[in-house]
Amino acid sequence: MSTSPLMQRQGAVAAGREDSGVAAHYGDPTGEQRALEGGRAVVDLSHLAVVTVSGPDRLSWLSTLSSQQTAALQPGESSELLLLDISGRIEHDAAIVDDGETAWLITEAAHGPRLAGWLDSMKFMLQVEIVERTAEVAVLGSTTALPQEAESAGVLPVRWEDPWPRLCEGAVSYAAVAEEDHPAVDWSWRLTLVERPRLMEVVASLEEQGWRPAGTFAAEALRIAAWRPRLAHEVDEKTIPHELDLIRTAVHLSKGCYRGQETVARVHNLGHPPRRLVFLHLDGSEHTLPTVGSEVLAPADVDAATRESMERERSVGTVTSVARHHEMGPIALALLKRRVGPEARLVVRDAEAESFYAAAQEVIVRPDAGKTVGRPQGDFLRGPR
């Protein structure tokens, strides 16, 4: 993984894990987050992978492979697609925008080579060409469109606008709130592609227009507050789209066949997803945050629970994302077992730091999401003993 040239800026602090190679912040994470939310900051996401698919068959071909209906995607129109395994579990999640000649796919850094390789193995005799363009093209994130004055500095005419949380064609909501009450009703997130050799020049041009660089800490805090799942965080080897409310933006429920469609349809029509995504307000009295992967416990009485009794509690879920929001304080996303009640009082146990954090949950995916007609007892994806 190459290091972004913006890491040379004074005050730049490196991000870790899946965001390695870019800055977590530039010395002022709270100020950067406020500027990003206000539409006056840009996030260096040059570590993300970019894959292009060109050729006359590209959109219809991607439609047959993915969960999304892309055959009628118009030039400049943004969408999101999933590539699933035969059991309906998520393998790839990509932003897609077509420029009229080429479909541009943007995904996590670690998924670029695998995505390009898998697509190449599936093209058979169709007129498509797959190229990984990460070495040539960099990604910038923002909550508003970049000013036109920056376009001459190497900005490509390829821009993706996140459809979240809008219900796309053929989609349904698994959320527990009405659409008008969704916390992301005003969410706006854009990815802009630039020529990688001119990345510093583009950012300098933006600074001349009154913008400032922001790190991934700022972007992650706003994403978590919007309940927006991310491939590198919320998806593990068992995740199906229903658990994350991704049916709303990344799955067309009435399109033609694709790998994993049977599970998508059966869970939606006959069952419930075995886990559900929740939003957590964490106890802010600690100066630290729990690490991603920390266990979520559901003790019978949080107030009376001792450290020893909580150590004996069984885990009911896992923290998948965590951040410090400039207004809400410590927040997180977590995947819980479906049977954990919405009223359950939770505790996050960070075994690595030997710390506990009280957590209040907001339901994202409701426990009764899906259908009940003809559904057998027990988890749908778990076979009989």
C-alpha cells in the first residue's frame, strides 16, 4: 500500500488498518469534522481501489453478476452494487457510476485486486474489459460538490454521489424508523476521482477556494452518525445484506437471477436476518474509545453489574465501527444477535484495554425485519442439528 503525499503535511497523523496510507487527521480532528459537515473540507481517500469496466456489454453484464439492476444506468447516475457468494453472503460492495463509455467501481483498498480478478474470470465471451486503475486514479471524499475552480487541476469528470439512505428502485427499508425520521435524511457523501499524480495540486487548488483537508476520523464519525454501513467494517464472512439495511441502496429485489439471489429472496420473503445493525451511544466518561471488534454484552442489570459478573456474561454482538462525534460524543455501530431486544441495556467490553463502556442502543434494523409467513423456527441460515 503506497502512502499518500498528503501525509507529508505538517500535523498529519497516519490512519491505521483498512485506511492505512492516508491521514486520520491533520492535528485538529474536531475542527476538521465540523468543516466536513459544513461542506468546506475534503478527505484524502487515495487508498481506495478503483476498477473500470468498459465495453458495450458492461452494464448488462454487471447486472447479471450483482445484486443491483445496472443495465439501465444512465451516464453520471450513481448506484451501489453487491457481489455475493452462493449463500448470499457479501463478498464485495462497490460504488458504481458510468460515464457513458466506462463503468467506474470504487471499493475498499484490499478488495481492488480481488474484485478486478473475479470480474475478469467471469467475462467469458462478452465484450467487456476490466482494468484496475488505482495506480492512476485517486479518490477524494466530500459532503458537497467540489468547486468548479478545482476542475482544471486534474479532477476527472467522474463523480459518485451516495444514494444512502434513499430507497432505490426495487428496494425496501429494514430500518425501524420512518424514512422522514432517518438520521441520514440530509446525508450527502460524494466521491470524486482525480489524476493521482496531481492529487497535491488538486488539494492546493481547493485550499485556495477556502476548503481544508480533513482526515478519515472526520469521515468515519459522520458515516457512523448516518447509520451508513461500510464494507471494511460492518461486513464479515457471515454478513448478508438484510442485516445492514443494504436492501435499500444495493439490492434490486425484482431483478433477474444472480449469485446469492435465492438467499436474498428467501430471507426477505420467509425469514428474518440472524443479526441486526444497531447504533450505540457510548459512555463518554472515559477518555478512550473501545476498539473495533470489542464484544457487546447484555447484563441483566447494568447499574448493579460488577466487573466480575460482566466477565461471565455471554457476548451478544460485536462493535464494527467507532468514532468520536463532535456533537454526540462517542458513538459506534454494532452487529447484534436478532433476539437481543431493542430495550436491552448493553455494555461494550474491550478485552484488549480491559475496559467497559455502557452503551445505549438505537435500533437500525428492526428485529422483525423480513417476513414471517412459513418461516421455520430458529435462524434461517443455520441448518438443522
